[in-house]
Amino acid sequence: MAKIKSTGTVDVELTLAELELIRRALGLVRDFGDMADWDPATALRADLEVAW
């Protein structure tokens, strides 16, 4: 598993199918993930919805 050592802006090209899988996975964090990940996952999902 990768460990994030710093944060920044990253441009990544995804197909619509890949983006949908990521969006769905982020939605599952609330049910199956750690509580510490809930807010960041929700924020990232919201960012992806805007970009969609």
C-alpha cells in the first residue's frame, strides 16, 4: 500500500468508467471505512462530482 508523504495537485486522465468506479468506492467509505476517512472521502467525491 502506498503512503502519502505530501499533498498537492495532480492531473490524472481517467475514462468515464474508471471515474464512476472511484466515485462508487468513495461512497462506500462511510459504510466500510475508518471514521477518519469519512470527511476526506466525502470531500473528494464532491470534487469529482463537480468535475463530472
